[in-house]
Amino acid sequence: MVTTVTEQEKELPSSTSSSNVLQWFYVAMLVYLLLVAVSLIGGGFKIAAGDQAKELFAFASNPITALVVGVVATALIQSSSTVTAIIVGLVAGGLPVSIAIPMVMGANIGTTITNTIVSLGHVKKEDEFRRAFAAATIHDFFNVISVIIFLPLEIAFGFLEKIGAFLAEFMVGGDAMSTKGFNFIKPLVKPPVTFLQDNVFGLLPDTVSGIMMIVLGITMILLVITMIGKLLKVLMVGRARKIMHTAVGRGPISGMASGTLITTLVQSSSTTTSLIVPLAGTGVFTLRQVYPFTLGANIGTCITALLAATAITGPNAIFALQIALIHFMYNLIGVIVIYGIPFLREIPILAAEKLADATVKNKLYAVAYVGSVFFVAPGILIGLSQHFGW
């Protein structure tokens, strides 16, 4: 009997290891499908609109509307990684980078709704709920302040667009717009895209064919990101919790680094920040310890857009890479400026604490907060932008 137990114990690690290898293989295949999906979107827009692609985005012809599109789309899909990957595909199809930038900014805000929902799990215990709600909303306030600071500067000076253009040109060869640095992706994604384009959608009119490719690409991205998230939660969450316990409490730099690392691995800032909300609620981490971690999550989530950009080929490839780099630089600069200046650093903390105190007294504040920030305010902004012609 003792021998049997020992043999089972010996077999368990091997079985677990084999299962992990298989799951990592599934992750690799899903990443491949993500690249194919992004390529489908770009190809679909080119076919559907040809040289008139920009006219398709008249609905988001100003930065305010583009910002709202990013907020609402991400709040509904609940994955800034997914939305920014789609934006990369749209830029490859002709969406102006100047319009895509506010969309990316909006995606940062929209993704934070998950944290708020997670914090509601502590609603029955006042102290826990206060800590959890503050930990959830500090991410919101940081991203809103970042937009308030950088969107007007971008509209006035286009500094992010210029930084992104410089970095993209440096990486892919400048004026020649060569993607030689990323050419290993092209032979991987081209066969399935070409097959679908020629044999599945080829019999349809160009406009219909292009739209169908776009719909298929977006659907694939939604499914793939969801499946990757589920797999990586199984593979990484246990490890992620250990990293958080050992790294988050050591200081701001360590907290940011761990937030960046974990989000890069699980590819969802919603997942990583939602993991730390319950820990804040139970008092394992303070709000000031959680704060840097959420900022690191903002940076880590950029890897999906950068990965997606490598799937783009052709004359618009440099612009797809540009918006991916802008997403990264926007989040990085936001952390440096807002967290680096003591006065600005304190604003999200104070706002989150005040809102949490009010919400503990009246739980309806939580519902009103989610509805107003993610849906009512965006609607008002769209109305104002149309009325005043912003």
C-alpha cells in the first residue's frame, strides 16, 4: 500500500509537467491565431475601402469621439489588450494614427471597470469594501488624469504621434518603410489569410468580402484573447500571487516591475489588477502599495499591441507599429510624469479614498460611478463634440 502511494506521488509531477507543456502549446497556437486575426482585419479594411479607407472613420473624426469609442468598446469587451490589437488592425487598414491615439487612451480607462466589479465582492464587510473599492478605483483615477493631461497636449502638439513615428522609423528602416526586422511573421500569417481571402471570401463583392474578413478577425481576437486569458490564469495565477506577495510590498519600483511582468505574462491588466483588489480588501496590501502595481499593469498590457503590429505587412505596417509604440510610450510617460510628481501622485490616492468612503455609506454610489464614468459621461462628450464641432 505504501509503495502504491509512492508511485502515484512520483507520477504526479510528470503528469502535471506534461499537462503544462500541452497548455503552453495551446497558448502558442492561440498567439498565432491572434496574429492571423489582426492581419485579417487590416486586409479586410484594405479590400472593403481601398484608397478611401479613411472615410470609414468619419464617425470618429475628432479626438473626443475617438476617446469615447475607446472607453465604451473596452468597457463592453473588458480587454484593453483586445481593443488595442483591433486598433492596430484598423490603423493597418487606413485609420489615421491621430484618431487611433485617443482610442488607445480611452481603452486604458475602459478596462478598469473589471476592478470595480471585483471590489463589490467585499460589499458585506465595510472595512474590506472600503479598501477594495479604493484599490479598484485608483486605477480609474490615474487613467482619467493621464487623459486630462496628455490628450490636450497631443491635440495641440502631436508629441506622441511624433515619438511613435520616430521609434517606428528607427525600428523598421526609416523612409523605405521596410519591415525587415519583423519579416519572420509574414510567412507565418500569409497562408491562412490568403486562403480565406481567395477561397472563402473571394466569391463575394469586394466590400462584402472585406467586411466579412473584418468581422471574422474581430471575432477571432475576442475568442483568442478570452481563451489565452483562461489558459494563462491556470498556468500563471498561482505563480503571480507568489510574485505579488514577495514583490509588491518592497517599494514602488518593485511594485511596478511585478505589475508589468505579471500583466505581460497573463496579457490582461484587468486580470492582474483584479487579483490584487481582494488582497487590498483583506488588508494584505495598502492602497499605496497597490498603486504602483496597477501602473505596472498599464505598461505590461502593451505587449499585445506590439505583438499584433508584427503581423502587419505592406505600406501601412509602419503605422501599425507606430500606434503600438505610442500605446507603450503613452503609458510609460504617464507613469513617469504623474507618479514622479508628488502633487499629481497624490490625486488618485485621495480621490479613490474619498469615493470609497462615500460608497461605503451608500452602495448606490458604486452603481452611479460605473454608469456615469463608463457610459453616461462618454455619451455626453459625444453630444458636446457634435454640438460644438470639436
